[in-house]
Amino acid sequence: MHRTTEQHDPIADIYRGLETEDTSSAVSVILKLRGETCDIDCLYCYEKRKEAPGGARIDASQVRQLAELFQGRPLAVELHGGEPLTAGRDHVADVLRELAAQPSVIRVSLQTNGVLLDDEWLDLFDALYPRLKIGISLDGDPAGNAWRVGYDGQPTYPRVAAALRLLAARGRKAGVIAAVTPSVLGRATAVLDHLAGFEAVNAVSFVPCFDTSVQRSTAAQGRRLPESRRLQGAAVRGLDGPAWSIRPSEYAEFVLAATVRWIRAGHFARLKLEPAVSTIRRLRGLDTGFCHFSNLKCDHVFTLYPDGRLGSCDELPWPQAQLTRLGQVADQAEVVAGQRRLPLLNQGKALMERCTTCAYRSSCGGGCVATRWRYDKAGDQDAYCDYRIRMIDGIAALLAQPAHPDGAWCQTLRWRPRTPNSMGDVAAFLARWNSADEPRTPLRLNTSTHGNINTVGLPGVHEADDLDPIHPQWDEAIESGVRPLVDVITREWGLVTYDSCQGHPYTGLDLEPTERRVGILPRDPDEYAQTAAAMCRAVTAAATDLPMTVQVTLGRAELTCEASGRTMPVLDLALQPAPGHSWSAYFENLGEATEVIADTLRGQRPSTGGGCSCPVPHAAALVSGGASA
């Protein structure tokens, strides 16, 4: 009998298309209640840059049409703008009544600048949709809000701060979306502390102004140019983009500094911080609703404008992102067909191809398609990937050593998850390692050219009892090629190794060669931090003496205890083929490289207060209490 297997699409793990048959996955619908119409004129507003006709309002009948279009599928609705409250109380009330009447609507949120928010609005929300989630746009402290002004060019901060105080007085909570611009760079501590100081704030999402491609001012209607547009015109006159724009590397540094403060100040106990929380969830193997980290990307996000334009995510360029008009499609099948025809969505999905082979794909989730698209058009998609990698590496360090935040700035240790990576009983293993009196049973040992500690006799499969240096079979079990590294780490550094391999070419076998490596299981976060820093110093010192065919990588990973289900942070040292060199050249010089690393490790013992070799950014040093290198 001929048997076929279902082909797995690796892109689906990063970017999942909308399927009419699968109605379990929710779609997010952004209702632009007033299009780009707003009562203030933030200089960096991306909605106004679309320069679409404004003034109209989405009404309740359009909400009903949306629910019918996506019949049977959960809908998460966001009332957005421009400024949605400019639609007026009666109009917003009709929309909220209709949303409350739709059983498929599972969540409704409102994103507002807060300027119009008052007791009457809050009374209306309480009466018609008490579960309404409120988001406020505020870029931190007064200095951080330099780009958020009225048409008269005057700051809006005082009125927004008053709205947050009103929310607190009414016992309401709100999330804050804060744009990261040069006005907040280097001041993550002050900005986060300021936002956390508002009793109503229970979530902060820092979003980047990656606007280097903006080269002209937003068009203004009427003969008289508002003061805000004069300010904007002055800000966009630069070869490197507008004055409010930042680079991805700057954003990564800001997010890491903010995450350090979030942990050290205890803000994590009362407010959610993005993108830190979604990064942590993905590092822990958990899902997140944040589309930048999820595979429910642009095909699961829709935007509706008052004139009936229906398209994908509002951050994508319009009109290229438009799919159809409400009323011109009968059901989801037509919407899906439109998505599959739309060139912009196909281009965005194609950009995910590079993610399928990336070592960070499980923790990154591919990021924002709209931002990735813009950087690809600029020929600099690597800059976007580099920031994601830097952020993930830094937050992985903070998870493993929260009391030693300087580890977040180490660029030598990278997040390198190993799958599978588990041990039967980690606590029992550590107890035995640390005590000479613990009984040590005979080891099931199979020594071969393909590796030791192999109980099943197959090359590449190393599944057996774990042992320690006191065990009588320790010397027999450790492979000779990796012994110099294991000896330094266990006997001179006094650390616990949970895994080692001398590397195998597997000549003549249908197996990929494996590298020489040692896995280290720190006993506690302090030992972890000291070991990570010492390994960074050693690898940096040895770099110039290594043979050109071999490179050393340091990885952060997690070890799962099968008995308890808990995970413990571990460190991995691996010798790998240098880029451009073959496995055969690697194995020819592997012994020499091993001796170089072993000698360097001997001179770099873990020590209290010993930092790594990577420089700590000045602003980060102020946050973490460290000193600049």
C-alpha cells in the first residue's frame, strides 16, 4: 500500500493564513471610528500620513455587517482613530450597544489620546460596555511627549495625565501605549517610573518610531497651516529621516533598560510590560496574543474605515492593504480569496521565509510584518532581525539572573535552545553531585566511536543515567576529546556539567556531524551570572588564538526536569565550524582549539563581581547599577 504523509508548511509556524474551515482562531478588527480625524496633531501620526478623506463615522449597521461577515468566528474589536471619541457620545453609544449584542465579540478595547475623556464618557462605558478595556496614548513623562501636541503646537500631556487621574478616581485601569522616540532614549528608568506612578496604569507597551523612511510632511487642508504642521515640517528635514525616528538597535537598548527597571523596581507585580512579557512567554514556550510574537499576523487582523474600506492591519501601507469594501463580499471565503490575491500580503508572507531557518524563530515569532516590509524595501531587513535577536538574548539573561542585570548587555552569550533537553530528576542529580556520601549505582555505559553513555547502542542517541566526578565510572564515561574542557569546568571551576560530547563526524552514516560541547548546570542564579561572565571573558580572550576553522559559541538554554516539570537555566559551550569552513577542516583543528579554550578558561575563574567582556551602555549602567566598561 502506498502511504503519503502530510507536508508541513514551515512558514505556517510564523505566519498562519486565515482558513474558513477553522473558526476557532479569533480575528482582530480595528474600527477606525473617525478614520484619521483627531482632536490633536501628533507629529509622528502614521494614520494621518495616509491622507485619506476624513470626517465620516463608522455606525452600528457596519458593526452588524462585520459580525455577519465573520459569522461563527470570535472577534476582538478595537475602537481606534484618529481619535474615536470625536465621533460623539450618542454615536459611540450606538456602536457599543451593537457590539454588546453580538455574541461573537469576545473583547472590545478603546485606544484614545485621553484628551476628551471625562465622567460622562466613563458613565456611558459603565452603562453600555462595563468590560471595555481602555488604552491611553502617552509617551512617558512631559519631556517624552514632545511630539504629542495640539494643532496649536502646545503640549497635550497635562490633559492626558488628568484623564489617568480621573480613571484612578473611578477605580478603572488602563494600559498605556508609549512611543519610543529620541525624547525618551537613555531615560528608560525615568519614563517607566513616571508611567508606573499613575495608579490607573496596569500595562505599558513601548512601541518604536521606526520612521526613517518618512521624507515629507503630512498634507494639511485649508489655506492656513497649523502650528503643529510647521513643527512637523521642521522635523522631517533630514537625510536620516524625521527627528522623532529611532534605529532598531536604539529600541532594543531601550526595551532592555526598561525591562531591567521593571524587574528591579518591582513594577512587574502590578503592571504588564511589552514587548518584555511576550518575549518572556515565548522563551518559556507559551503563546501570546501579541501578533509580533504570534503566527496570527496580518491575515488575522482587519481594519475598517468609515467609508467602508476593509483591509488588513492599519500599520501596513494603504491603499495597498485594502482588500475590499464592506458590503461587496458575502462571506469569509471571499475575504480569504481576496487575501490570497493581495500582492502586499503575499509579499509580507514571503518575508517570513528567512524566519523558518532562524535559530530564534520559536522565541521571536517573526516580528511585525509591516515593519519588516518597510525595512526590506530599504534593503536593511537585517537591522530589524538584529534588534529582535538582541532583545531576546538580553531578556533571556534577565530571566536566568534577575539579580545581575548587567548580563542583559552581554553580546557573547546567545539564546540557543536545545530540543530535547531534559533530565530525569535534576534535584537528585545535584544532591548527588554535591555530596560524596550519596550512593552511586553502576552506570549503564556503552562506549563506542559514536559516543559514550549510549544505552541503546545507536549513534547520535545518548540516553542514560547521569553521573558525577566522584562516580567510579566517570573517567570511562567522559570522551577523551572533550575531557580537557570538562576537567577545567568541573575540577578547577567547581561547576556541574549536565552534558558533554567530543563531537563526531559520523563518517559513512546518514547523520549530520555534531560539534564538541559542554553543558553547564549552575546551582543558583548567582553562580549562573558569575559563570556566564567568566565564559564571556574567556572566549573573548581566546578568539585571536583559535585556528581559523573553529569558532566558539556560548549559549543560554533551559533544562527540563522530567520528575517535576520545572525548567532550569543552563549554559552551553560549543566549538563549531567557523563560517566558510568544512566539517573535515573543523575536525582537523578541533584538538588545538580545545587546548586554547581550556588554557583560557583556567585563567578566568568565576568570581563575585566579575563582569563579562562586553561594554555596558552608559544609560544601562545607570539603570542596573553597573559601571560602563
